[in-house]
Amino acid sequence: MRFSDFAKLVVALAAVPASAAADEAASPYSFGGLAFGDLYHIPSHHLEDGDGATGAVLRRGYLTANAKFESGWFGRLRVEINQSGEFETYDFEADFKDAHIGYKFDRHTLTVGLQPTLTFDVIESVWDLRYLMRTPADLQGSQSRDTGVSIKGAMSETWSYRFMIGTGAEFGAESGDGENTMAAVNWKLSDNWMLDFYVDYEKRPGPNDNTTGQVFAGYETETLRFGAQYIYRDREDNPAAELASTFAVQSLGQNSALIGRIDFILEPSPKGDNISYIPFDPTARATMFLAGYEYRFSDHFRLTPNTVYISYDRNDEGIRPESDFHLRLTMFLDFE
């Protein structure tokens, strides 16, 4: 471990390095970006603004600078650009998505700064379709980023661990909630199957803290990805958050795949109508169905026609909210 590499890393993440034009094979720096969004029509929706809405939206755009040194130091600076989640009328917003440095030693990795949380990092790696739909807990309001310190690594050939302390600092995208202590263990049952167990405790600024437990089973081969999860969040005097989900992605060849997912919102969505792009009625339990067909025109460009259908149970007043039906053509452009 050399301090000179650490100093170079800080400089690289603060500004565009002069070595950007150097031979990429020899450079520790890399730069890229990606963007995804939808052309959409909504035949029916529980919100008046959503019912019959038609439009185009850039949901996310990322510009990323990475640094990786042979000594083990690494870092990332990523800026996120998106359009806000209202129907038909959108404002552009920009913020930091990642801003962290880290060090790899033996089979362990230490990271400090604005970074992904542990709630659904493993789930997202198996789902691998963030551009199409966020993972269930992410969609329902769990933080995908926090500013803090994490350590992760292997305990054996079959067991690995992850631990993170999030400060809840108001910095970057999706940070600024309470102080959060997160821990997870992953069990690799075979070359294809694994189980992931996750817990956290979040000290909220108000009177009610959050305690979360989650289990996820994942299966991967060259042609099939499958996952199933259950998560429960105790919010003390506030209504609990509870959901179960399952998905499958089946390759049809080198360039195409069929996608299916079902989310069961077992308690009314606490953030409901504040969920960007795919709002849920906050008064009733819901079931979300996602179906799509992905076609890869190249390593950098995909088009995915897909549908999202959300049906609701009757709420406490005996009213069943109108179902939500989204028709979308989703574009993904990747130069990461």
C-alpha cells in the first residue's frame, strides 16, 4: 500500500486527469456513462394525472470516473442526471451518485464515502436490469446510497460478509435519512444457487426508528437468472413495510431475453404516490406484474418493450383503487 497511489486517487476523482489520452491498457483511470428512459402510454391509473398520460422521460443518466491501482486503491466519482417523476412534465436534476475511495486487501474490501448500501446490492447483481425497473425495496423507498464506511469480503469458499455504517449525511442522491447500521452474510450453496441474509437498524431523526430483515435466494446460469426475496421493515408507530418478490430472466439467444417479475406489496406502500415514474396507491395492498422482451442491438444499446400492471386490494374504506397499466418502450445506452 503506497500513499502516493492514495494521493493520485484523490486528485483523479477531483478533476479530469491529464492522462485521459494515455494508453487505456496502461492507465489506472477509466471514464464512461450510461442513460436510460422510456417512451410510455398509460391507459389507466389510480392518479388523475397518470390516467391517459403519454410522454417520453430520461429516467437516469450517469457520467462516471473510475480509478483503480495495482496496489489495491480504487475510487469512483459518478454524477447522476435525471428527470423528476411526475407525468408528462419533467424537470432535470443533477447530483452526486457515488463519491468514494477504497482499498482491497487479501479477500476484503474497505470503502469510505458515498456508496451503494447493502440492502439490495446482491439482488441487483442477479436482477441486472436496473434500467428497466429498480429492485423491489429500492422501488418502495429503501436507500440505494449512503455516506459512510463499509467492509466486505470472504470468510470461506462458501460464506462471505458485508457490513456498513451509514451516517445519514445530507450529501448526494438518496442520502440524508437516519444513521443506519447494515450487516449481511451470503451463502453460496453451489455454482448456481446462493442465499443472502440481511438486517439493519436505522436511527431516524424523528421518534420512530426502523429495523429491517430480508432474505434472498438467487440462481444463475449462462441462460437463466432467477431470484426470490422477502423483506420486512418494522417502523415502530408508523405502518410497517413488507413485500415479497420473484423474477426470472430467460435468454433466448445471444441478443434477446424474456423478462418476468411479480412484486407483492403486502402492506400498503408507505411512500406510495411519491415513488417516481411508477407511483403506487398508498392506501391498499398491491401486486405488480412486469413483463418485457429485451433485444440487444450491440454491447452498448438495448431496446425493451415492456408492460407494468399494478392491481390493488380493497383499502380500509372498502374501496379498490383503479389498476395501473403502463405501456413502455425502454431504451438503454451504455458506455461504462
